[in-house]
Amino acid sequence: MPNILMTRIDNRLVHGQVGVTWTNTLGANLVVVANDEAAADPVQQNLMDMVVAEGVQTRYFTLQKTIDVIHKAADRQKIFLVCKTPQDVLRLVQGGVPIRFVNVGNMHFAEGKRQVHKTVSLDEGDVAAFRELAALGVECEVRRVPDEAGEPVGKLLF
């Protein structure tokens, strides 16, 4: 069983808050970015690597590769899994990745989305994905930083 400390949804993927604050708080030694676009973009990977705490490794996998290899993780790997959307997390869960809790950090406002929290805006696809995650027993909460109180996503949807 992979040692996934936490899964986070953040449309910015890895930035200072994720790469240092969350990683240090969790005690993670590996950040796995599960995102098809980032997995194919070495420039974006290099930028994200610059903001990860010293001594923490990074991996950039497509969603399918994450599904295929996550169960091969060593016990010593303390994994912080980062995704861009709730649809990505849902695909991982449906693919057998053992995710039981999701931290929702940032989902920026865009046309067609409604703001449900300071840093979270959702469209119907996002809402449907969160509802499916809830039906699969995955707890989701909005929390930007570790010292902030979390708010259940369900309170924002239902």
C-alpha cells in the first residue's frame, strides 16, 4: 500500500505553499504531480522543482502512469500527491489509487464557474466529480494552509 500522506487539488499544482509549507507540515519526502500536461512539460517541471523544500523529491506522472506505478512505491516514500482538478482525483480513485482524503486548495474562478469559497470556484463538472468522490467514500475539505481550519466540500455543494 503506498504511503500517501495527503492528496491536494490545486490548479497551480506546485508553488511555494505546496512545495514548502504543506510538504514540511506533512513530513513528505516525495511530491507526485499527477497531471497529463505537467508530465509532458519539462519547463513547467523545472519551475515547480525550484519551489520544493530541500531533500524532497518530485515526480511528474500522467494520470495513467500514476495509476500504474503508485502501488510500487517503497514504504520509505512519504507521498504528497498533487492534482489539478477533482476530475483528475476521481480518475485516480477509479483506477485504484487508495485516496481517502483530499485537501482542496485552489480552484480559480473562470467563465462558467461559481465561487463557493475564497479560493474555490466550481462548474457543474467539478460538482459532479466531488459528488462521485463523496459517494466513493472520499472525504474532501477546503483548506489553503495547514494552520487554517478545514471546511467540508459537501457543505459548499449540498
